[in-house]
Amino acid sequence: MKLHNFSAGPCVLPKEVITKASEALLDFDNGLSIIEISHRSKPFVDVMEKARALALELLGLEGKGYKALFLQGGASTQFLMVALNLLEKRAGYLNTGTWADKAIKEARIYDDIYEVASSKQANYNYIPKGYDIPSDYDYFHCTSNNTIFGTQMKSFPKTDIPMVCDMSSDIFSRVIDYSQFDLIYAGAQKNLGPAGTTLVIVKEDILGKVSRKIPSMMDYKVHIDKSSMFNTPPVFAVYTSMLTLEWLKNLGGVKAIEEVNEMKARIMYSEIDLNPLFKGFAAKEDRSNMNATFTLLNDDLKETFEAMCVEAGISGINGHRSVGGYRASMYNALSIDSVKALVEVMSELESKA
């Protein structure tokens, strides 16, 4: 039985993507595996170019001055890279979770970082609102979705300074105006592909304005000039990401997957709210469509509930230690049937209690 994979990341991928990727491991180019071919060969250069083009197309950013890059080091390296490339004097950060907090810590190595708002005192169970962003800052940084705590920004502030967003856990999941951002980055292992590559979407005209010297490997301009091939790229991760982007396009794009994601979230949160055995963690107005966090109110039922989940083939719902309880990660490739399977177990538990 195929498990219902609610893992927060690395996470579920479309079945057809896994099938095609596994076939490419055996034979991608006339008897050569995708992980054997030269990254400079035309077959892989074509993969890289298609992946970069699809990323811009699906986000509606074609012809708007943006470049797409597939880099290494995860979103954690981007915490540092953003500051190196954009921070001259001071920047503003919205602190909404563990990863936003880590981004602030890394940026502070280089200069003055100001938290425009934070929900840390409430263990990040909501998204701050009504804060001011000074117009003389170099940029504003936010995290669109908080995987650990299950909160998601439903709207973004209006500002005249460059806006940077970590979209690691909800990129390509919903329709928004992506052109309001000057730089977007996202680790692949949520909605895009396997761990090993990070997508960066950057508007070229914000680069080249800092006075510091930037190491070549950390310089966005270098990677743009080399078409994301400055060093050997993570070939398999990029190829699988390209397959996922093709899958999403064939499905109808971001608009089509948003409708599915909203339906999954409605089903999941309806059970959490109506079932007296469970309680949601995040503030209702800030609940994430990607990560539903909740607790079981009666610890005596914990063993029973978890055994029922195993029996139903449900995997990966344990909550992060920062929150406890459970976390149902509902990324793009997770089916509605998987969500229904979890809800059925929760409902059955109520009938037994």
C-alpha cells in the first residue's frame, strides 16, 4: 500500500514525477543515467533552461526583469546570500517562525537588522499585522509560510523598498502577485523536488548596489551570468524539479493547484474544529494551507490514535518539538484522498472515545 505521506519535508512528490525520475536514473541519454551525464552536455543544459523558464512562467514573471536560478545550500544559505548581495546599511525582517528567526541571525553577521514585528512571544501562533517598514531600509524580508507552526501570510505589506520572501514551503501553491517581490527563494524539498537544490527568483535591477566584495559562489550576478552553471549543479534535483514544474503546468498551473489546496485545507480544518478531541494550534485567520498543526486534547488516546494512523497508512504527521502534537503537511502533490484518509481516522477516534 502506498503510504499517505504528510511529511513536512522532504515530502510527497507526484507519482508520475517519481516514475520519470527513476527511469532517468537508469537511462536518460542513450544509455547514460541522469546522474552520470556531464552537466555541460546539451541534454542537461536543456533541462536547466527548461526548469528556469518554467519557474518564471508559472509565477507569471516572464519578461519582467527576473532571472531564475537553481543553487545549492538550501534556504539556509540564502539567509546569508540575501544579506551579502543586498544589505548595505540596514534591513527590516518580519519574525514569524523558526526559519525567519534563523534568517535574522545570519543577516546580523553583516549589519544592522531590525525586526519590524514578531510573534515569538506567542510561540509564533499568528502572523503580526499593522507594522511599519521604514522607507530608508535596503530591503524587507518575510517568510510566506511557517512550516513548523502552521501559519501563512495571507497578504503582504505595501512598501517602496525591495521585498524578499522565503517561500520554501508554499511556492507554486497559490495565486498571488509574485511581481511584488524583488527576490524569492525556496528550498526544493516541499513543493518542487528532492532536497539538494534551491530555487532563487531575483529581479536583476536590485543587484550590484552594495559596496562589499562578494565571494563568487555567493554572488547572484555571477550565477546569472553563468546561467546557473557557475559550478556543477545538483543534476538530479534540478531534473526532478523540472519534471514537477511540467506536472504542475499540465495540471493547469498555479491557479488549478490552488483550488485543490484550498479544498484540502477546508476538509482538514473542518475536522480539527468540529472534532472535540482535537484543537488547532495556529490563529484561525493565519492558518496555513500547507501545514495544519493541531493537538490531541486527551493524552490517553495518543497511542490509540497513532496506531490507527499506522493501520491506515498515514505517515509523517508528528508535530515539530517546538509545537508538539501533530502536523499534516498538505503540499501540492498530496492528494485529497490522503487528507480524507486522515480525517476519517480522526472521526473514527471520536466515535470510539
